[in-house]
Amino acid sequence: MDVRAQLASAFHLDKCIGCHTCSIACKNLWTSRPGAEYMWWNNVETKPGTGYPTLWEDQTKYYGGWELKGNSLLPRFGNRLRMLTNIFFNPHLPVIDDYYEPWTYHYEHLFTAPLGVDQPTARPISKVTGKYMDIEAGPNWDDDLGGSSVYARNDINLAELTEAEQEALFHLERMVFFYLPRICNHCLNPGCVGVCPSGAIYKRAEDGVVLISQEKCRGWRFCVSGCPYKKTYYNWQTGKSEKCILCYPRMETGQAQACFHSCVGRIRYAGILLYDADRIQEIATVPESELVTAQRSIILNPSDPVVMAAAKKNGLDDKWLEAAQKSPIYKFVKEWELALPLHAEFRTLPMLFYIPPLLPAIASTNNGNYNLADGQFFGNIEGSRIPIKYMSRLFSAGNEAIMQSVLRKLWAVRTYEQAKHVGLIDENQAVAQLTEAGCTIEDAEQISRLTALPRVSDRFVYPPYHREEAIEDLTGDTQQHKGQVGFGYRSPPRRGP
């Protein structure tokens, strides 16, 4: 058993209001530099929708993540030979139109325009070419469905729904959407690491954060293709790839990440998970329908004496074990089994989990009256406006039983709290619903507390990093691994003449 620590996150989608405050906080802190204008390490998408970059979930277009061939797990992009043959031309990269061409406005014209009968306007100017442009896309162009069926109807997760189910989603009285915030998942089996020819991408030993060495990166951009979530970006100014660093300088001083700290809906949770690194290959190669259950099994109980002993053997001290025991992520993912990974079928074992939303019930209008399909005021999960099949494609690799189990438990907790505090529902009936969903009254109250009334110390549980010791330890390690880059190169190529 190789016990390691991973800094993991959970997002509660029922609480996200789509304000994009998280995106702006990250943009102002990390990607306001030349060459990074189009990068959004944190973005918030509307689902159903095509996302950012456009259709990032379609791996028949981008070839990201891993695929199972027989008993072997291989990058979907191809083996090393294929990467070498495509090193100067990669046909599966997202282009600028899949993101958007960043722009500013010609503000000076507002002050220098000659007198005239018309009000002067500031025309948009491309930040790439410096020329006037017409704005045709943006990072959240399909926000709230974008006022157009072009984006929502092209969501590839709708493909398995019947035509009638798809059409029902866009009837005005049944129209529904929810928000999906995304950052780098800092996966246990990251696709970007698996395809990087220069060995520039690595996971930090102490907390599993995935980083890109700017010294080793040569800008081959295979990491952009290899990441199925498209959370690695190419800086056209520096010629290097960049990505979310999980605000590790903030975490090392006990502060929450910028997007976590600024979140208006308080949907974000962070904490340490312990996992068995020896089982990564085994877990990533199970059948698709078993991926979520298998990923849960790789997460270890931090209070288990055997796990604690193995963790200490690997250098984790008591403070880190204490942080793991208090982790809200362990409760949501392992103890309560409410949080699920996004697109587990990519087989990267993402360490960002989502608590799915309880969407409104199906209803119809008749003579001006709003009628619920089942006659119940609060509805039920079978009557959700977005079918279980769609939600399971997003969060449970198509396993509808897992998605139903999660939604039933969330619904039971909500029903219990309504019965307890509002009184519209019989409390005995609510308790029976909890029991049927496999949830105790104590768990329901803890879930409700951590969801609705958490303190900052409940949402963010960071261990002490002791960076002064880590820096000393890394001195020898850096020398030991110096020059480990792909295809036999010993040092990064020179830039410029």
C-alpha cells in the first residue's frame, strides 16, 4: 500500500448562481498577462451547452484522456511514435475559434473623434493581431443558453436522449439549465502528464497538485490535446504551456484558492484525501460503468490505523493526517457518496468532484395554470426536467444507478429538512424516505449543516506545508532529476536567434 495525500475539491452545484466571480478572481490574479488573455483557468459553463472551448467533451474531435485497449491503458491521442510523427503538426488541437479571439476596445477614439452628429463608439480590437474585429465568440458565449439553440442542442451529452426528451428540454415552460464551474482536476492519472514529450508536467509529491515546469516546457502542446477537460493552455507570447496551479502559494500559507475564497454561493470545498497510489493502474482500467465505484475505493479511510501507519511511513505527519480526517471532501465523496467526478470515462481519476443539482420538476401550462406532472409541490427525481440519463453521462460515466442513488439521498435530505423546519411534509414520512435512500438522521443533519451553514474552517481544511523543510529536501531532488526530458533532449531548446 503506497499511501499518498491529494489536495481535492468538491463543488456543490445546487448553490452555484453563475455569477462568474470565481472566474474574474482567477483571471485578475493569474492570467492577465500578454499571451494569456484567452485563458480561463476557472470558467463557469451552462449545461446543457457546448462549454469552453467549444465541444471540449467530444474526444472524437480532440483525442484527450485515456482509452482501454484490451487490458492496456493508452493515451487516446496515440503512442509515442504517433506523437513523434505529429510533433510539428497536431491536427487535434483546439484552435483560437474553439476558444475565442481575445479583444479590447479602441477607447482612445472616444476622446479623439472629431465633432459630429453621431456618438463615437469604441470598436473592438483583437489582442492577437491588433486589428479591428467582429466579436463572434467568448468564454461564456452560451451562458444561460446564450439565447440560442445552437449551443444547448449541440451538447454531446444529449446524444443518448430520445428526440422527444431533447425537444422537451427546450419547451419554454420546461426549459432548464444549471451551472458547471470548472478548474483543473489535478487528476491521479492525468492525461497531460502521460503525453508530454519533454517531461515538463508533474504532480507535486506532497499534495498531488499538477504543475508545468516553465523551464522544461518546449511548447509542443501535446498536453493541450492530452487533457480531456482542456484545462491546459498555450501561451502564444512565451511559447510555453500553462494551467491552473490550484493557487498553491496561497494554500501554503493557509489561504483558500482565489476562486474558492471569492465564491459568492460558497459552493466550493477543499481538503486532503489519502489514496493508494499502487492501485491507480488497476482502478483506471475497470469497465466504464464501474469507474465511479472503483475511484471511491482508491480513497482510504484516514482514521484507519493501518492507513495511518502506511501514511506516516511515506512521510505524512500527524497534522496532515488530522487534516485528512477533517476533510469535507472525504465526507462528500467517500462517507456520504454524494460527490461525483466529471466524465469519469476519461479515466484520468479527477480529484475535483461535483454534488449534482436537484433540478426543477417537469410541469406544463394549461389555461394559464402551472401544473406539476406528479401533483407534488416539490416533485421527485423521476420528474426532473433533465433526464437521469443526461446527468449520468456527466457525472457517473453513464451509470444511472449511481446517479439515482445520489439524487435520492439529496432529495431525502431536503425533504427531511423541509419537514423539520417548514412543516409542509410529515416528518415520519421524511424519515422513512431517508431510510430508503440509505441515509441516517445524523448524516442528514451533517449534510445539511455542511451544505447550508458551513463555516470557513468547515469548507477549507488545509494542512501545514512546512515549505522551509520541503525546499531543503528539494535541493538534492532537483539535481537528481535535472535533464529528464523527452526524446533524449538534455535541456530546453534555445528560443530566438
